[in-house]
Amino acid sequence: MEKRTRVRFAPSPTGPLHMGGVRTALYNYLFARQRGGDFILRIEDTDSHRFVPGAEAYIIEALKWCGITPDEGVDENGKVVETASEKHPHAPYRQSQRKGLYRQYAEQLVANGYAYYAFDTPEELEKARAEAEKDGKTFIYGLPTRMGLRNSLTLSAEETARLIEETTGWTIRFKMPADTVVKMDDMIRGHIEVNTDTLDDKVLWKRSDELPTYHLANIVDDHLMEITEVIRGEEWLPSLPLHYMLYKAFGWEDTMPRFAHLSLLLKPVGNGKLSKRDGDKLGFPVFPLKWTNPEGEVSRGYREDGYFPEAFVNMLAMLGWNPGNDRELFSMDELVEAFSMDKVQKAGAKFNPEKAKWYNREYLRMKDDADLTELFKPVLEAHGISVTGGPQSPLSSDFEKGEFSWSYVKKVVKLVKERATFVQDMWTPAESLFKAPVEYVEKDWAKFWTAENAEMAGKAVDFLLAFNGPFEKEPVETALVGFIKDNEWPMGKVMNCLRLVLTGSASGLGIADILSFIGKDELKKRFASARAKA
Ligand code: GLU
């Protein structure tokens, strides 16, 4: 029987989740969903020096915003689970709270000859490092040096026992075997071989804080949590030989997970890695949500910039994966269906901020007008407009009071959504449908409010006020164009002058569109205001 798929996203709460981290979580999630398996969130917080307050809550909120929901590790309230239950059998899911668990595993490795105690003080190590550098070498704690250092391989059993008992600065290090070729397989990169001679003896456990290092905790927890695939960033590929050796040393080779190392996200230009700092430098977000660091510095987020989570997720999915054809738009469910590891690319994926906007535009267009109306409401309110009633409300507008019915807003949304990338962008084209211009763009005024234009526009306004057909886009347009043509007036001049009167500038929506929204009274008022200014 095939094993149940279990994957995990294992961030360290050292800061906000970068969009590359979100992509790692997403690919894990898609992989699990597709196979009807489990997606687990585990917090790898054993490096207390790098702990950043707020980072864990940020990670959970970011995943939630994206719709990447863990099956295990986080409860309904969005809290990391600390007590085991049927749904969360491996709790606690925060490694710092699993602290007591790891020492025995490290000691098991010592007992079996795969690891040893190291007693070197930081000063001793610093000295060894400096000496190596004097000879133009880099110091590694490992095969070439370990027999000259202070550890259980070089000290007597009694001295070792004494130091373990009486001192607290020691560590347990992995004893990397000599000249062994580690043969590894990566789901994305294929077969890889590395000779252990290039590898050092990594610290697995530290007596000082009684905490495991990343390597030990990661392997032990993946084993205990029955993880079947480890899907993570490429930066962990150099650790893979050690991880293989650890599985072997523990005798867990039979249940060792498969590995997939995802390529990096690259800067829009050049080949560098997309870093946390790039966003603010290059003018786009690199974080899913806004983040304020402990020093009070703020980094922008996709959510706060107005991106739809669906657009962000779709864009991220395509950064490094493709469906094998040129389709670009996928809902989460469609991604679950289409995703496959063999189409994840080996090469780094260049991030294109324009493409991110393109996605948002596409999703904005696909959104239901009623949903967009709800989303547009707070934008209107921020501009002093109040929206009355709900979807059943009749069309109504009160320019004096700045009050418009929900249905009126929905009609506006339908008209302007094509012109926007973000919900908040709809305000600019829509403004004249909610407010009379308070001022006029100076150069447009100079160009289009000439005595001659104003005269023609005035007559056109009188004509419109007397028009007794339905005051809707098509009939108004036909009548107005017909009237201008019959008079043999220059169409552009008259129309631009009218647009200036209605919107305060010579660009924007079509005249008939605007008229159909604002109606005759407001037309009359706006023309009177323009004339008053003149
Ligand atoms: N805690 C590691 C990180 O922050 C996890 C690496 C892994 O998935 O093994 O990226």
C-alpha cells in the first residue's frame, strides 16, 4: 500500500515570510492536496539568537491570507498547536517546545559511533581558525582537524565523562565518515553525488541551551512526523548529504522522505537572488503582508498594496512551475489538479513585478461586480462618499450629500473595472460619477474652455437638458453626436469641453457614460460652475 503523503512547511520565525517562502509553502500544499495527504506546519525555532517576535504570527496570517491551510500544526484559532490530539498527533509543533526530545537522539548517535562530544571553547576554536587562516586555509571542524581538537575522540573516557558532567559549553557533533560517496536523489534535480571529504562535522546538539541545531531537529521531526516528501528551498541542498548520512546513522533509511529543492526566485533584472531588501529598493512588495520590524521599519506587503490573494497565489505558482502549456490563469483548485513536480524548473525563476500586476488585473476583471462593489465601498468611504442600501437597492444618487445607493456603485464598478489594476485604482476614473470637479486641470482648461467652445458646449447642454428620450448611454450618445453633426461643429472640441466641465480634465470616461450616471440636474450644475469660473 502506498504511504499517505505527508509534507511539511518548516519556517524559522526569524522574520516575515519572503514571497519565496510562501511559494515553498504553496508547492507543499498543492502536492499534499493533490494526493489527498497532509500538509503540516512546523515552527523551527531552535535558534534562539535569530528569533524575531511577531514572526510566527505573521507566517500563520500570511498563509491564511493565501488560502494555504495547514491540516496539522495550527488550530482553528490560528495558533500553533501545543498539545497532542487526534487531529494534531505530533504536538507540540514548535521545536523549542519539543526540546526534551532531541538529546536522546544525539546521544544514540554517539553510542553508535556516528557522533562525538566536543569540548572546545569558542576561544580555542577561534585560535584554530586563525592558525588555519595564517596558512591560507579555511578551518573546518572535521576529518582533517578533529583528532587535534578537544573531543571525546581524543580525550580519555574518564576526562570525557568528567567534562560532560561538570561543564556546560560542550556540543555533540556528527562524525562525518571519510571518503564516502553520498548518492542522493532530488525530485527536481535528479541524481546527485557528493564525497564526504568536503563536509565538516556539524553540531547536532548544544549543552549550553540544551537545544538541537536545525539539522538534528529537522531530521528527527521529519522522521517522527512521518514526512514523506521534503519540499524546500535550494539553500538547503548543501545540507542534503548530511541529512542523508543522518538518516543512515539513525537506521531510518527505509522511511527516509524524498527530497525536492526548489530553485531561487531571482531579481527582475540581472541574476541575483531576490532579497528581502529588493522590494523597497525596486518598488514592489517581496512580502505577502506588510511587516514592521522590531526597529519600526515598515516593508510593504502584497495584501496592503491591494493584491487579491488569488492573484498573488496564481502568480507565485507560475514562478518556477508551468503546466506544460501556455495557460496562465489557475484557481487554487485548478492548481491542485494541474501541479506536478516534474514541471518544476531547475533554473531560478525571475520575478517580474509587471506580471504580478497583470495577474491582479485579470483577477479584478474576473471578479463578480457585486463582490467588487463590496470591496470598493471602503475606498469610496475614504473619499467621503457613503453607500446606502444593499444589492436590492434602487439606483439613486445624491451629489449634494455624497450619498449613493449600492446599485449605483455596482453600475459604476461595471463601467470602470476594465480601467483598473487594483480596486483602489477604480476611484480615479470613477471620481466624476460621485463628485463634481472642484478644480480644473489648468492646461486642459486653457486649451478647451475657449469662448467659442464654451458657446457650443452651452448649446449642447441646453439640448441635452431638453432631450426627452431615456437619459441612458446609447440614446444620449446618438442624440448628442447627431446634434453636434447637424450643427457642423468640430466634434473633438465640443466633446473635450464638455468632458472638462463634467470631470475637470480632458481625459476620462466617455461623455455619454458620465451623463447617464449623473443625470440632467448635475449636468446643469456642473456647467454653471464652469461658467462661473470663467
Ligand atoms: N527551518 C528551515 C527554514 O527556515 C527549514 C528547512 C527545511 O524545510 O528543511 O527554511
